[in-house]
Amino acid sequence: MGWRRAWLAPVLVLLLVLAMALAGCGATGAATTTTTAPTQPVPAKVQGPIDSATLRQRVGLPGLRRHLDELARIAAANGDTRVAGSAGDRATIAYVTAQLRAAGYRPTTERVTGFDDGGASTSNVIAELAGSRPDRVVMVGAHLDSVPAGPGINDNGSGIATVLELARNMAGSRPVPTVRFAFWGAEEEGLVGSSQYVGALDDAAAGHIALYLNLDMIASPNFARLVYDPGGAPPGSEAVAAELLGYFKRAHVTAETIDFPSRSDHAPFRERGIPVGGLFSGAEEAKTPAQAAADGGQAGAPFDSCYHRACDTLDHLGATSLDQLADAAADALATFGAGTLAIDRERAAAG
């Protein structure tokens, strides 16, 4: 038995070394193939449309912050910017697409050009949650790009993160209208991606869109709760603003409307006659004494002193405004995801 033990021992050692090597290779492979942040499990399915309370509970700061952390990482790895057509922009598009796929969607990307004389391009990313009425569509969107000067965590990482979390947490539900989630390319270059998308719609496709809800800069630190003023907007927009303002009233916080006719990606929809609405927490404008008295913050100071600057980072993020405005967006999407009757009635009354 002694010679067998002498032969067996080195063989066992060799097998152990091989097993450890193989395990090491597996671990290394798993690490190197993870190119985007880990995804969270899709929440349990809901029978029919998801209700406002459930969606608001699901869309919280931890999930929003997870996306913002990744967008900040992407910017840091690509010259501290996610400007349209850049490596940071491409990485943002890849991240958004991967997150949507992980939630069960089949996102499509649409090439966007015409914003750069050098021939640069970017993409719109679109995903849909099928409803029981395919002839009615509720859209929510945010722009993907930052300005060249900074990483764009509030402008517009806050919108990206919120639309992603809305999509992820609605994935197990069955709304009445189809819900379409949109991420726009080259907004900072002149609303290029959203204009291209709307311009390509035929009249039937445009007529199916009951509303477009825009989320742009909803995490300003010295914030106000600002709802797009429906004045002059297509019929149906009053119902969207009423729902957003009504939510804030039910939540016992102040909100006001703001004239926002052509500053973000809702503008092409508005010009096409599609009802629009949106949320905003303020940019370079100064907060008024009345707003500071109602909500705190610093009167006379900008809502976001880092608007279009290099300091638009995670350290400057307004967590309170992000949490509250994301809740308002979730309420509106859940409400209109259960039916667009209020919008339809307003449009019908206008002829």
C-alpha cells in the first residue's frame, strides 16, 4: 500500500491545482464579460394595469441611484462627458439597451444624424409594453446626451434613470394603452432625435399617441416642482397637467406650472398636435422668495448652479427633488396606463 500512496498523493495535488485553475478562469471570464451594471430582478407580475401606489413604491431612490452611479461611471471613463456622438454617449446607449433587455423588453435603436458636420451619429432607443388597446399609446421619454462640458447627471441622467425604473417596474403589468418608453439622442444639439422620430410618424401613428410625458432635469438641488403649462398646447394637455398637479396636491406639497414651449423633447410632439406634459425641477433660473418660503432652499440662487457645467455630478444631485418628481411621473404613468379617457374627452370636446 505504501507505493500506491506515494503515486496517489501527487495525482490528487495535480487534480486540485487543475480544479483551482479552472475555477479561476471562470471567475475571470465572468468579471470581464460584465460590461454594464448588474440588473435587478424584474418585480412580480401584476394582473392588468399597475396602480399608482404600487408603481410609486417600486420606483425609489435605490434603483434610481443605481442607474445614476453607472452613468457617472460611464462619463468618468470617457472624458467626463456623454455628449452626443461620443464614446460616453455610445456607452450610455449600450447601458440603457442592456437594462431594457434585462427587464424583458425588445428595444430598438434608431440612428440619428444631422447634428455634426463631421458625420457623427447617435441613436434613439425605444421600448414598448404592449397594452390591451394597441390603438392608444402613452409615451414617456428623456434625452440621453449631456453637454460637452460635463457628465450630465441631473441633465439628463435624472430623466434616464426615472424612465428606466418606470419601464423595469411596469414590465410585469398589462396596461390598457401600449406604453412606449423613449430615450432621445442629440437633444442638446437641437432636439434632433425626438424631431426625427416625430417627423417619421405617419398621421395614423401620430394619432394613436394619447400623450407624451417628458422628463428633463428632475433632480436639481435648489429645486421647485414645476409642471409644463398646458396653455397653447394641443387639446388633452390640460388633463396631463391636471394629473401631475393633482398628485402633488394629494401629496401635500406645492407645485406650479412653467411655460416650457420649445426647450426639450416634448416640443416636436406639441408641434405635431400630440398632447404633452412634463416635469422639471429648474435650471439656471433663480429661485423666487415665494418658492423658497414654500419649499425651503435659497431664494435668489439658481435651481441648479451646475446647469451645463462640469459640476453636474452625483455630488450635486438633488435627491429630494428626484424622489418627489419620480413619484409624480409614476403616478401619471400608472393613471394613464389604466386608460386615457380624460385626455380623449378633452380632445373630442375640442373637435
